[in-house]
Amino acid sequence: MIDELLRPFAFEFFRNGLIVATLAGALCGLVGVYIVVRGMSYLAHGLSHAIFGGFAASALLGVSFLLGAGVWGIASALAITSVTRRRPIGADAAIGVVTTASFALGLILFALFGHSGASFDAALFGSVLGVSLTSVIVIAIVSVLVVAIVSFAYRPLLFTTFDPEVAAASGLRTTRIEALLMVVFAISILVSMQVLGVTLIAAALVIPPTIARLLTSSFSQMLILSSAIGATCGFIGMNLSYHLDVQSGPGIVIVAACAFLVVYAIKRPIGMQRAAA
């Protein structure tokens, strides 16, 4: 039994995938707190779909996925921020327009130029087969960078997240802070796509913070808990995906969903008792 559980660790691609999945889970859990607290869970779906358009374009042009999809994702994030700041339409509508158009363009590029098959499925649902040492290094650097940004800009980010209008009235440059958050979201999604996939990465951004919110009302504790939950789900989900012979994204998401159900089942009676009291 133990030998069977340890057998995948003999393969380099699995070890690389496990590291990336664990780091991606922690990273998505960290940045996802800001998404959940602001009530913008649809942003996670939107940006991940927008980056898919960049993935298709980079495959078509023969350039690096990180370069093509990265530029595309950051441009989409900044476009959403620009439109919502001018307030001609709501944030949800801006995200819907920009991101669905980008995703549709990606699908059209794949259909027209025939770049489908394994790479297409991997982009949608995640795969560990293409995870290299370079991927490990990139996500490690991005994780350190995001943690540094969250640590050094903790108070402005916190203020802008909970009450952007009061933050702006207090003299904070909320436009720059929100743009920084959007770029952080886009980069985090970009480096996590390889193991989670476009269609499932939103769950990694939303479920761990939601679980953390059920466990604590402290924002700082929520950041730590969500990161730990995301990393644990990534680690367990990657092992589960290997033994069940399924893609990595579904394995990670189903573990996170089960964790949510367990925590919710435990916390719901407690919340009902408090409400009754």
C-alpha cells in the first residue's frame, strides 16, 4: 500500500507537477481571498477565460506561452480596471464583455488553425505532463513576488478591498492599487493554468478562501489559512489525479470541494445555534 502511494514520486514529471500544484494552490488561495472578500468571484472565471485567448494566440504565433498569454492576461486585467473606473458600465458587465470575447477568440483560433488535441485539453483541464523544472522555477519566483507584494502593501490592499470609496477619499491611489491587484490576479492565474486548466482554476481561487472565511473572521488569518488549504488541496489532488488516472485540475478541485463540504457541515450547525441564541 505504501509502495503504491510512493510510486509516482519516482517520476520527475510527477515531482515537478506536485511542486507546481502545491505552490499554485497556495498562490491561488492567497490572492483568492481578495476576490472572495470583495464579492468578485466571477472575476476568477473571467480572467482565466481571458488568458485562454492569449494561450491560443501564443500557440498560433509560435511564441512562449508565458509571454503570449501573460501579455494578453495583463492587458485584459488592465482593460477591465480601466472600463470599471470610468463607470459607464458595472464591473460584472466589463468582466463579461472583455473575458468572454477573449475566450471566444481563443476558441476560434484553435478551430481555424487546428491547434487542438492534447494541448487544447491540457489548457482547459490542466496536465502535469508538460510541467518542467522551468515551470517550477517560474511559479516559485511568482509566489515569492506575490507574497512580497501582499506583505509590503498589506494595509493599502486591505483598505481598498473593504472600502475603495473611503480609501480614495483618504488619499490612497486606489486606481493604482486596483490595477496592481488585477495584474497579480492575472499572473497568478497564468502560472497556475498548467496544472489547473482554464475551466477549473476559478475553483482554486474561490474554494480555499471560502473555507477560510468559514473558519475565521480575521483577514490576516484568512490569508494564511486560505494559502495552507490551497496548498494542501493541490498536494492531495495531484496524488489523487495520478492514482485515478484523471487530469490534475479535476483532482485538485474535487479535493477542495470535499474539504468545503466537510467544513460547511461542521460549521453550519454552530452558526445556527449562535443565530438562535
